[in-house]
Amino acid sequence: MAATNIEVWQRATVAEVRNVAQGIQRIELEPEQPKRAEPGSHIDVNVVIEGNVQKRSYSVVESSEDGRRLVISVMKAPQSRGGSLYMHTLQAGDTLEITQPLQNFPLRVGAERYILLAGGVGITAIVNMARVLKSLRADYTLVYVGRSRTAMAYLAELQELHGENLVVHVDDEGTALKVDELIASAGLDTELYMCGPIRLMDAVRRAWTERELDLPNLRYETFGNSGWYDPEEFIVKVPRLGIEAKVGQGRSMLEALEDAGADMMFDCRKGECGLCEVRILELDGAIDHRDVFYSERQQHAAEKMCCCVSRGITSKTGAKADASPDGPAVITIDVS
Amino acid sequence: MTVVQSQSSTTNKVLGHPLNAWYVAAWDHEVTRKPMSRRIANRPVALYRTEDGKAVALADACWHRLAPLSMGKTIGKDGIQCPYHGIVYNSAGRCVSMPAQETINPSATVPSFPVVERYRYVWVWLGDPTMADPDLVPDMHQMTSPEWAGDGETIHADCNYQLVLDNLMDLTHEEFVHSSSIGQEELSESDFVVSHDGNTVTVTRWMLNIDAPPFWLKNMRDKFPGFEGKVDRWQIIRFEAPSTIRIDVGVAKAGTGAPEGDRSQGVNGYVMNTITPETDRSCHYFWAFMRNYRLESQLITTQLRNGVHGVFGEDEAMLKAQQEAIDANPDYEFYNLNIDGGGMWVRRLIERMLVAEGRLATSA
Ligand code: FES
Ligand code: FES
Ligand SMILES: [Fe+2]
């Protein structure tokens, strides 16, 4: 919540690193100025990418009562912007710069019923909430969706702690989640908290709206790092400023524009606030809107985009293999 | 041999307040569809009722630019609209509409504090919401019991809340501060007994075979018209952490067995006090006087409320002057007397709560 979201930067020491699923590292941190992490909170971390310091957010999976021990988990995303690669190089004894826990995804105590929905590494935002709901003896179901069991972190621990309250869906076992069925089980007093890939969250949002459930009861956190399409390299042009820049797979359009010398306005850098909005003048290809700022109508109109997360693509199917051989997408824009 | 080191008896002049506790935010009748603002435990809180009459407590600062929501208006079933750029929040503190855009930023929330309505008060919990157990609301059942009648008021006291607790835990001050109504010299002459457990402190004082002071003589005559003679008088002060004090008070015809438990020949009142810290140097002091005789008489209810209003006005002036003297003499300490026994246990229990919240260092 805004009132308590003052960034307090501090050093933290890596106490332990452990692999908890395919490509997912559990990293235990000992901060210098401990503060207990509430369920739903995250920390911002300074990561080093090609010698440059950048900020990334990771959910707090576990926190000791006094906050002296914080656990995050990081998935090595092959097409990430480079932050997860850095995080995967960390070893016990290393130090890094982190904030005290910040809160954008507060759990409200007192709802009649809860559904917690985690897709893949999104489980990191949900683990702590589930633990608190259990200790409050709340009525909750934890739904955990993944590609395959080996890629699903904390599965055994969650099974042990939550027993019947945990429902697992695994794609390669043929038990993929049917979003409509899940949302059909939600009532007017149900609050649903989710974190996962944008496809999953979009599907849930659509089903939620169709059932005419209260939108504020649908809670989600975005870190702005997943889209409907695989990221491709694309070109951004700003004729008024004489800029033409290539946006690599691991970079955002906002970063590319900043590198090219454009004076950009932004705040959240995760597709929520809309401050990084740019006007699209011409489009060769399509836009993979990865923000939650625009409505579906606005996204379809493709007149504006949030350049901190959204990207240009040529592939019609979404798979990188189907990217157009005739070259990258080109987005011609103007900025404020 | 084991040496047990007890915490040194710090006598904080400006004591912090626990956050993991229920505090009275307002009388039930104060909270309406029109939002109001009250600072509670240093935090401005907006209070209003939903269409269904449920009391709501939100942080009184909009997520966007921190404009006070209490200046806005209630809207829809349970919402409140920020007076500045029109963001609407529901009773859970979640944004339900952002006027200037088609979507809602998922981060847009204001803290919504747990609320319990009980004993004619709206109680709020500003600390860790996962600990907000309604069973922890202090016992003030006389406020709503059919066996008791009465009413009260709120004093805005210009002092740290602990000074009010000190005041109520030691009633020897009545002889000096309230000499015209309830004070009498037997108060400071008579003995008292202090007891405590993990959450409560009790101070019991009996004064046997004394003249009833004016306030009590009137009450006796309300029940026993024309009463003359000596009385046995009692004051049983019961503190419940962190800041509720009920005082069982009364007088009975002397020698009729009141100390042994038969109060039928007397009149009994309960002074209900619960104090909500506002800032470090001010508090909301909610009090009421309840009685268990002549329940039907609104006249007596009003007379008692007005009478206690006068008595507490004397305390209010003293507390304000005391706080000013404390602030004007930052280098002078508090010293403690035997009569402070109850108040010192109160401090000890509150300090333990603060330590448990990590908000007071344990002295080694
Ligand atoms: S910076 Fe907030 S949406 Fe892009
Ligand atoms: S300050 Fe409340 S909407 Fe802007
Ligand atoms: Fe007094």
C-alpha cells in the first residue's frame, strides 16, 4: 500500500542458495535492516546486467518473524532481460542491494472464501499468503498450475502443509487447469489472488468478468515480464527525435529509447501506471501488449502502448519459430 | 542459585502505544454515511458506514496523492470517493473506479482496518490484521447490558494516553482534584490492594463507616429517599490492556455486608473508561457512567452524565497542565510512590506488549 511503500535500500548477504525446481533457485537472504515481510510483499533488488545496475522485483516466499531471514526464488528465464541470469550467479556469502519488503499485493483478512492461483514461478507470490490463510483457519483453495512437476517449486512442502486445500494442475500430465470451471466455483464473497503468466491471468480476468463477479475481488500482481508472444527483436523509431533503435530480446523498448537518448517518463516499469505511454504513428507487425493499464478495447486499437513492457512482434502464432523471415517488426512512435 | 533479572522499572514520561490492540475509534452514533476523520494511534483514519450500516475504517489518505478520503463522499453500496480526482474505493480499501482511465491499477488500495462494533463503540485494529481477533475486545459489557443504564461522552485530552491511565489507576487524587464532589480524606488514608495477571491489573479500596461525599449522598437518596447516615464505600479499579479501565464504585449503608458481597443496601456504578491514543501527546478519552438502579430514569442518566462531566473536566485541566510541565522540563524525571502501584503494573504490561511488537528495546 502506498502509505507503507517507502523504499529503504540496504545490503543483504546471501545465506544459502538451493535449487528447488528445474531452473528455479531458492535464495535465502540476511538483510542488514530486517523488517518482517507481510504476505504478498516483494523486494526490489539491484541486479547487474552487462555492468549496468538495474532494478528487479521478487516476491518474498518466506520471512522469519523478525524479518532477519527473507527467502526469494528466481527462475532463470532464457529470454529474460538478464536479471535472472545475474541472480543465478549468486553464491552463499555474496552481498547485494535490496529494499526492505514492499507491498503491492496485500492479502485482506476477513473474506468469506479465498482462491489462490499460482502459475509456474508465480507460486512465489502466493506461498506466504497460503501459509497465513491456513494459520487463520480461513476457507481457502490453493490452485497451483505448472508445465511439469519438475518445474514446479515447493510442490512437496505445499502438499504437506495444505493437504486437501491444494489442487495441482500439470500440463504434461493432461490435467491442465480449466479456467472456466475454476471461476464457476467462485461466489460473490470469494476473493481470488493470482500470480502467473499473462495468458493465465488474462483468461481468469475474462472468465471473472463474464461471470459478473466483483472486479475488486480479483487480485493479481504483475511483474510485467510475460506476454502472449515470445519476445522478438524489433525496431523502434521516433522520427521527431531522429531516433531509430533496435530492441533486443532481453531489453525493453523503454530501455532502448533511454539508451538512444530519449528523455522518457515512467514510474512502475511493469505495465500498471501508464506513465510510459507512447503514441503509435505507424506499425509494421503487431503489438504484444503486456500491460494491465489499457482495456482490451484500447489494446486492440493499437494507438498507444506502454513501452516499459509491451513489444513488437511479427509472429502470427506467438512462437518465436514463426517470426517473419522478412525482418523484425517496426514501431514508429512519438513520445511526450 | 538462579538470578532472575527483572526489567528495570522504567517510568516513561511519554509512553508509546501498542498497535496490535483494539482501540475505540468512535461512539457508534458518531459513525454515519457522512465520512468523518479521526487520528488514532498516530494514523488518520476515515470512518463511515456502508448502505447496510456496517462501519468501515480506511486510512484517511488516498493512494494517489494522499488527499483525505474523509473529505469525500460515500458512494454506492459500500464505497467512498476521493474528493480530489475521484478514485472510488470499496470498504476493503480497493479501488473500484479510476475516473480518467478504462482500467484499474491493481496496486491501487488504501489500508482497510479491521473493525468490530461492540458495547456502543466502533473499535479498530491498526496493527497486524492477521492478529485482529474480535475476542480480544476489552470487556465493557455494562454498556449494553439490560441490567445497567447510563451514558457518557468523549474528552479530547491534551496529554499522552498513559497519563490518563495513571490518573484512573490512583484515585487518591480525588481528595485534591475533586474535593467538591467525590473527594474525601479517607481516600488517601485508606489501604488498597493491587493484583494483576498477564492482561489485567486490579486496585481495590474499601472505606468503611464514613460520611458519603455529596455525589454519593445524592445517589443514595435517589434509591433510598431521605437516606441519612454512614456508608461503606468501594472503588475497584480494573485495567485491561492496553487502555481500558472500568471502575466499580459505590456506597452502601454502613455495616450491611457490602464488603462481603451483599450490595443490596447500596448504589452501584461503573465508570467505563477507554482511552485511544491520538498522537504521542493527545488522546481520545471515551467515558460513561453506568448504574444498576432506577434504570427507567432518564433524569438520573442525564444528571449523572452532567455530574461526571464536571468531575472529569477537573481531571482534563490537570492532565493538560501536567503534560505541559513534562514538556517544559525535559530533563526532569518521574518519581514513583507507593500509591502508583496500580499504574506501575499498567506500564509494565504495556511495555511488554511494545517489546513483543519490537517497538521497545528490552533493557538488559
Ligand atoms: S512505467 Fe508504468 S506502465 Fe510503463
Ligand atoms: S488524490 Fe485521490 S484521486 Fe487523486
Ligand atoms: Fe479524576
